Amino acid sequence: MNEKHFKALRADIRSGLDVTSSVDDADLVRHIENRILYDTELTGLTSREKHALVRKIFHSFRGLDVLQPLIDDPTVTEIMINSHREIFVERAGEVIQVPDQFESRERLEDLIQTIVAGVNRIVNEASPIVDARLKDGSRVNIVLPPVALKGPTMTIRKFPERPMTMEDLIRRGALDEEAAAMLKDLVRSKYNIFISGGTGSGKTTFLNALSQCIPPSERIITIEDSAELQIVTVPNLVSMETRNANTEGKGEITIRELIRSSLRMRPNRIVVGEVRGSEALDMLQAMNTGHDGSLSTGHANNIRDMVSRLETMVLGGADLPLGVVRQQISSAIDIFVHLSRLRDKSRRVLEISEVIGFENGQVTLNPLYRFQERGESNGRIIGALERCGEGLHHTLKLQMAGIKPESWHRGEASV
């Protein structure tokens, strides 16, 4: 069926009944099926093709139009809409263009407005960039013209229905059992952990996996730009999300404000989805004022670069001497974990380092594990995390939790 016939068929179905509210989904599907069954121009279609056409028309009314099959496809991890005519997806780390496209630019714009309205956000020419999410938790970034030159642009990052565990990450080769056992115990013992990595390296997935190790008796506050975290093991959970300013430039609620508010909510731990700016200072201060076991992420190329970026973020929001900022970082963060997406498209933990202090004006790091590449096989990088350095220096929190660090190396870590 060509696009012209599809549009005419869809318009005819729309005129036949009120598909927006008064008809439930089952009645709408039956109406579409009956219309297609008696369309003489469609007699040449197979049953499979007719079923696909029914779903396509239904999704154009009630779902996410041409995107719905991609949303439903578990092999698709990211959907990139460059314009109403260009849609790319990521499957198994490979980005490919799909033949689907929206019937018009206006249809894509309508869909965008439906998505942002669903999370109480606004996007228009005056405020052309917004982060949102779908009902299933998928993260959405939208950029409109005149900023986006080719037309409305939307990127959807999908997340699995069931959040990944550390065991899932081990099976996928992101890290080994020994490093995973250590990280589990560090989370239970309330070490403050910061996850760094580039775009698409799996920071949020890894943060979700770590959060499953938090004892269920604790009270957790999560703070994000758009809610993505899936903490399912802690019943006493409060999830908060930022809010953009309205059309008058008022009503904005930032991560910084949410962190400050969370301190008055009696949290055991604070989980900040990602720090990008001056809120880094508030996060560090929260970690330094009794909220041990807090977790966060940030963009960086390696751990040393992440330390420098945190310094820059803090200095951007406070007039403090650099030495004071570095002292704050060294006393607030216990462990850095760095992730990367390698050339074979796999996501791996490349380094785990301990912050051991502040010496000669610098934050001092103690590498615990580093990824060592050993070659390639069938396009897959062969390598593993290897222990390095002198082992964990600061073990007091482990001792308080009744855990012996040497148990990781004997395979006796707590479960």
C-alpha cells in the first residue's frame, strides 16, 4: 500500500467514528479490521499484511504512530528521529536506518506535544529543547526548529522492563564476579560511589544495578532530570524530577533545589541520576553530611577527567578556592567506577578506583581494578578487569558492616 492510499484509508476510518475518546481500544481495532476486510483495493494483501496494517492504523490513533512497533521491539535500545522522514534505531550496538517514516512533519509535531504534555512539560519555538519520558519509563530528548535545522528531532532511550542486576552485567561481560562482589559489599557498607562514562556507556543501567544492592530497610531519595531509575528492592522510596520553567520563565525546579529539599526528608541515601553543573556542590555536601552510601553519575572520558569535571562544576556555582573544592571531593566520594563503550559496541567497566585522600593539592586515587585487553576474536574484544594497586585502603565502613574485604578474592563475598 502506498502512502497516499494509507492516508486516505486512515482519514476514512477517522471520519467513521470518534477514535479519540468515546471508543475503547477493542472496538477501535474491530472497526479498523472491518474497514480493511471490505476494502476492495486491499484484496491482494495477505493475512499477515492486513494484520500489520491494522496495527499500523491503530497505533497512528492511540499509540506512538510508526514508532510503536519499534517501542514494542525488545531488540531496539534506542530510537533516533532526525526528521519526520528519517528514523534510525540501535540494535545490539549497531545503528541502522529503518524504512518507516511519519506521514507528515505535522504528525510528528503532534506526537511530540502529546508526549511532553503527558509529563507536564512544554516545548515550543521559544523553548525548543526538553527532556521527557514515555509511560514505560523510556527517556526522551526533543529538539525543535529553529535549533534543529532538519525539522523536529526526538531521541528515545529505551530501558528494559526489568532493571538489570549485577548478575545480568556479569553475564554480559561488563565486569567479572570478583569486582561485582566487591561493589555489592561497598554499596551495602555505604560507600559513596560515583559512576563516570561517555554517552551510551551504560551509566544509568549500572546505577540501577548497584541500587538493587541497597538494603530494603533504608529510605532512598532519587533525583533526576527525567525519571529513569528503576529501584524495585526498596519500598521506602521517594522519586523526584526537575521541572522546566513555564512560558513566562517561572516555576523552574532544578536538581540543586531538589537535593537541598531532600536533606529535609530524612533520607538514608540520596541517588542523583546525573550531575552536570553547580548541583555537584550540593551533592558533595550531602555526601559529607551523613548521607553515606549515596550514588551518582557524570560524563567523562576517564576517572581523572571526572575529578576535573567535578571541580569545574563546583567552581561554576560557588566562589571557592580550588583546594577547598578538591578537599570536598576527596572527603565526599569513596569510589569511582568508569564505564566505556568499546569498539566492538560492548559496554564494559574499565576502571574502579578508590579515593584515598588529598595530598599536595590533588585528589589522590588508588586504582583497584583496570580492564586489560588481550586481543580480539570474531570481532569481540577479549579482556578482563584485573586487580591492581595495593587493595582497598579505607575499610572502616566494611568493618562496621561486618564484611571482610579479603573475602572477595576467596569467593566468599556476602550475598
